[in-house]
Amino acid sequence: MPRFNLFRKLVVFNLILLIPIVVLYFYSNKTSTNVLATELTRSHTNQLIFFQDQINTNVGLLALWPNLLLQDPDISNLKHIWTYNKHLNFEQIKLMRRIQSKLNIQQSSADFVSQILIYSPSLRRVVSVNDVKEYDEQELLSSLRTKGWQVTAQDDGSYLFKIMSTPSPYLADPFDHNLVIEVQFSSQNIEKMLDEFKRDGRRDPFYYHADTGYLIYNRTADRELARQLVEHLDMSDGLPIKNEIVNIENNKYMVHVALSDTLGWYLVDYLPLSEVMSPIQRSNRLFYSSVIALLLMSLVTAYMLYAQVQVPLKQLIRGFNRLKNEDYTVRLEPKGHSEFSFVFRRFNSMVEQIQELFEHVYLEKIHVREARLKQLQSQINPHFFYNCFSFISSMAKLQDTRAVIAMSQNLASYFRYTTRQEKEWVTVWEEMEFVRNYLEIQKLRKKRLDYTIELPEELYSWLIPRILIQPIVENAIIHGVEQKAGAGLIRITGKVEQGQATMTVEDNGRGMSESEMEALGRQMAQPMDEEMGCGLWNVHQRMVLRYGNGAGVRLSRSELGGLRVDLIWSEANVLRRASDDRSLTG
């Protein structure tokens, strides 16, 4: 048989077809995913930069206010007041009112809700839109020593941003300044812009200050997730723009970071990678499911071709090989109504005809063999007659009438059975009566011989060919009992199980070795040979041809000490074989 059958070839062919498709799709999908990730990163980065620019613009405008206010005449007049009084005079009060009005206008012009404070060290007062009051000199001194925007955490969770500006920025002592302007705003302004930024379709943007660890969230942010993201981000490189993939509890996030040059805070926005990849993953699952379904369909198709074409061909080839090896019992089982079913039925019909032809030829050969056997028996019969008549003469001289009568009756029955030719098939009862006559004759001649016959009642009505058991009994006496001194015993038993009969002939003679039984068994299974003996082989071949391959002669050791011969046949084949024989002889 070929090394690769049709099924394997079809499977390999389908795999070869599908592998390039899967590889190309995988490459295309990977390229598309990379392009999508690049474009998505670029888009988010540009949006973060744009929003950061808005924050920087608003904060930058607030940082310019001190320089603008210093140009105002009323505010500039504060620089020239050097006298401290516990209570302000009327002119000073009018000046404060004008300054407050201008501060209110300036504060209202910005997008951020902010506050402007003007410190006058000489008056020891701070001016705001709503009040003019004294201030803490130590707090002012501490704020002046910090450059740029300062951040202070508030009790309500927000942060206060402030920046200090003086006409002479290089003087550290507040008493060396004649004017200090402070601009401050709350982180709630940034929260408001983050909410607007989120409403445009972003996720949960937030601000992060690396030095202090402060975080500014939008109002609906996942604060715990934001803190975890910050812990996994590496801000040590100081890059103004970063894009990272962060893994938190087996969930991957695409994180985009933009640094504010004005405030020094990082704007962080993130997107769950699963949401980005879910459409692609669904498309992948759909494609791979389609490929698997296509592969399964191709496997089913290949299997159907294999089962419908190659399997029947292999069965047909095996059938012809068995037929070539002279096994004419081979049959092919047709299934369905395909072309191979028709071929199988024609094959079975052909083999059956060949088998019947060979069986007819074998039957004719057996008939010829049996004719030769009868011829040999006719040559032996005079000697058998001589021995029997000699026994009768001896018993008559001894006036043993009972022995003479017994010998005469058994001898008459024996020859009446052997010379009757009107029917080929007899019942087991008739055959066993013939065997009993033969054993009685042998028992009269050999006093040391004894026998037992134990058969079930149902077996007596079965049909068997004539003179089938007697040759086995004769072999047991001649080649078994007579070859051993002492009392001889022949035991004939039988049984019927599940429609199959077994008749056993045993003796207590010299028996046979295992090698001799194996050689005799092989000899009985071989085709007819002119030099082959007639006894067991003839019985075995007659049973095989009349009852099928399951029937025949089986040899084994007997518990009596000699040889055990089992004759096995099936009841289902008796009538058919008998009718076949009648059709042959008719």
C-alpha cells in the first residue's frame, strides 16, 4: 500500500493551501495593528500637546500680570509710600479703592478664576479685590525665596498655585522691596479644563507632579488606577513627551505623557489596550474561526473521499489478495447504493461461484477418495470376515452360544449399514448404532477392551454424513489401544452449545506427542495429495466441505492418557450442506 494514502494527501494539500492565507493575514494584521498604534499614539500625543498649550497659555498670561500691573500709575504710586501708619489716610484709602477696582477688572479678563495680591512692605499691608489687611512677613519672605510657580496643598484637596514678582527680583529681603505682586489660582481651574478635555472623547486625563507626587484629577477619574499608573511610570529621563505600555494586574494600558514647561507638571492620559485592540481581536477571532471551519470542512470532505473511495478500494485489494492466497471464504460487505456497493456485490457473487466450483471439485475428489477407501475396505473385509468367522467357529466349538449369537447379530448389523447406499446423510443415532456394533465386535474379540457412549438426547436427531465417527473409533483402537498393554477404554461424549455440536472420541492408548499432533494437524489442513492417508484427513475434509471452515477435526491430549479427537460442526449448515449433496448426487 502507498505510504501516504488519499486522506493524508488531501489533508496535507488543504494545509498547504491554508498556511499562506494564515501567514499573509497574520502579516497584514500585524502591519495594520502597528499602523493603528502609531496613528493612535500620534493623535493622542497631538491632543495632549494641544491641551497642554492651552494650560500653558492661560498660566503664562497670569504670569505676565505682575509686569502689566507694575506699569499702572496707581499701583506704581505704592512704591513711593515709605511711611507706616496703623490707619490709612483718606488719600491712601482712595488709592486702595482704585487699585482694587483695577485688580477686579484684571482678574475678570482671564479664563482662570484667579486672585491678585499686592504687598506693600512700607505700609505692611496686602491689597486684594475684597480687602486691605496686614500680612505675615515670614510667610512672604519664604515665598519670595522660591522662584517660579509654587504649589500648596489645600484642606479641600485642591492645590493653590502662586507666583511672586517684584520690581527688583534679585533682592531677597522683603524690606528691601517697596512692592511685591502675587498672582494665584486654584487647581480647580485645571480640573475644569480636564473635564472639558475628557468630554471630547479622551479617557481619564490627570496631572502629575513628579517632585511632590501631587495629582490633579478630573471629576470622574479612576483615582486608584491613576495612582497605580504613576507608580509604574518612569519619569527619571525628563523627556517632555513619552508613550509607554503599562501592565497593571494583567491589563495593559497605552499611556501618553506630555510635560508642561510652564508649571513643570506632567499631563497623563491613558487608554486600555483591550479597547483599542478589541475590534482587531474580534476580526482575528472571526478570521481564525473561519479558517478552522474551513479546515474542518476540508477534513470532512477529505474523510468522505477517503471513506467513499480509498477505503472501498483497500477492501477490494485485500479481498483480491485473500482470493489470490486461495481464501475463498472472503466476502466484502456492500454499504449504501454507490458504485462500490455494486462492485462488492459482483465480487461476492464471483467468489461464491468460484467457491462453489471448488467445493464441487473437492466433493468429487472426496467421493473418489471414499470409493478408493471402500475398495480398500473391501480388500480388508475378507480378513475382517475371516477373523469374525474364526471367532464364531471357536465359540461354537466351546459351545458358547451367547458369544456366537452376539457376534452374528453385530456383524450382520455392521455389514447391513456399510453396504446400504440409498442415502448419504444419516442421523447421529443411526451412526452411533453402527459404531456400537463395531465396538461390540471388537469387544468380543478383545476382552480387555471397554467403551462408554454419553451423548445428549438433542444431538441424536442431528444429520451427519455416513461413516463419519467409525473411522475415528477404528483409529483409536488400532493406533491407540492395541499399541499399549493392559485394559483399553474408548469413551465417546458429546455436547451442544449455542447451535454448535462437539463430539469427542478419547482413548487410553499410547497417545501422541505435541509435535506429532501439530504435524498431523498441518497435514489435515493441506490440499489432497495422492500419498496422503485416508483416515483423519478424509473425515476432516468432509466436515470442512459440508459444514464450512468452522467445522473439522481438533486433536489434543486426553485425560484418559491417550489421544482426544473432537469433531465440531454447526447446526445452521447441516440442512444446506445436505441439500447441496442431494443436488450433487441427484
